[in-house]
Amino acid sequence: MKSVRYLLSFAYCLLITSFAQGQDANKRWLLGAGITYCSYVDNPGLNLNVSYRLIGNFHIGPDFSALLTKEIQEGGRVVKKKEIEYNFNVQQLFEIGKKTALYPLTGVNFSQVTLHPAGQEPDKRWLTALNVGGGLELRLKKFRLFFETKYVTQLDKLDITGGVMIVL
């Protein structure tokens, strides 16, 4: 839990520092939302993200995904499975066309996984992991469409996310 607080404090410091530098002709902030699929829960969810263009096409920023609860049969009883994840990612965009870029992605993942067997107390666990993946970005004036995948080590899972970002 302390790791999440440190991560949020770092993101807040980045936000304050960027505003202190004044307006830049080159827009630096991207806010996004999309739909994500997680192979661990085997269900879709909602993704929210923020990216900050640090230098050139080098981006950093947090994202958050909340996955829908899935009911599974395990040992003859119903178990509800859900996950909430926080990531802090680093990306380097490589332009492959006038409006298209590919990017590798790496980062740190903090996940809260909940297993709730029927008739028992829920088992909530916090896991810290590394994630690695890549994505595609399509530029449309003030908007960016994105599609990315990332592998999360501790949960041995794949996240697939698509959405839209607005340039601020």
C-alpha cells in the first residue's frame, strides 16, 4: 500500500512541476479512457490513463483499470473474482507514418485481486509486478486512438486495451 502512495505522490509532483514550467507550444498532457480485457479475470473493464510527454516522444504516466466481477465455479461452489489495477508506465513512441506511431511499454503494476467464495469472507490480496508490452497510436487532430497489450508478470496475465486520448 505504501508503494501506491509513493507512486501517487510522484505523479502529483510531476503534475505540479509541469504547470510551474508554464505553457509549452508543444502539448504535453494526454488524458484517456478505454475498454480493457484481462486474461486473469477473463472479463472486460474500464481503463483510465494519463500520459505526460517528458521529452520528444518519451511518455510516462499512470493508468487505472477496474475489471468487472466474474463468477466462476470452483470446487462445486460459486467464486466471485475481480481485480483493480494501477500501473505506472513508460513509453517511447516511434513514428511509422504521418499519423501513426508504435511504442514499447514497460512499467510497474499494483493489483488488488479479490476472490470471494459463496458463504465466506472475501480474500483480498495486493500484488506488485512488472508489466511489459507495446501499442499503436493513431493521431486525429486533438485526439489519439490507442490499442495496447501488456503482460503482467506476477499474475501471468495479458491485458488488451483500446480507447481514445485527448491532447491537453
